[in-house]
Amino acid sequence: MQVTPFLMFQGDAEAAIDFYRGIFPDFEVVELTRWGTEGPGKEGSIYQASLSIAGQTVRCFDSPPVHDFGFTPSFSFFIDCDDEAQIETLWAGLSDGGKALMGIGDHGFSRRFGWVQDRFGISWQLNLP
């Protein structure tokens, strides 16, 4: 058995992949296939992608039907950072075009912690233990 986070985008999976590739130095696209002319997704959009972020497998795709829901902060990726520079770099990248849910700082339970929702609606908790 394996549990893998799966992110359902609605047309911007490729933009998200490119965005994360520029933020995480250990990001890798393991597998990527696209919708063809036969559909049901828009031709060329992401049918399936398997990504590796710091060794964590994450799958995603572009959903053919449009849904009335998106991502919610109730699910987030929690990252224990190695040092101050790393948390600052990740914060700067992920918050670009996104919004802070909990500003980066000392909140009493960690030396440095911040919670951000990126421009695609994905939530990230950044921690410096």
C-alpha cells in the first residue's frame, strides 16, 4: 500500500508544475502524460503527472469537468526546513502571487514558522524546528 497526495487542477497543472520546479531545488517530474485529441480533457493539458518534491511523490492532473470547489487550507504540505535561508527562500517563492495564512515568525511552538497558500491555492506550512 502507498498513500500519495493527488492534486486536481482545472487547467493550470502545467503552470503549477513549472512554478514548483522553480522553487524546489530537488523537484523532479517523474512521469507526465497529456490529454490527446480523443479527450475528454483539453488536448495537451495534463492527463497525469507524478512529481517528486524532496522525495515525496505527488500526483496531479487537469480535471476535464469544471468543479465548484478548489483547494482548501485544511490540507497542506508541511515542510521542516534545514536552515533559515531555506525557509526564507521557500516563503518568498511560495508566497509570490499567493497569500499568507499565518505570517512567518516565532509563534511560540517553533523557532520560525509560516503558513502560505500559493497562487494555485495549495497550502504550505514551513517550519524551522
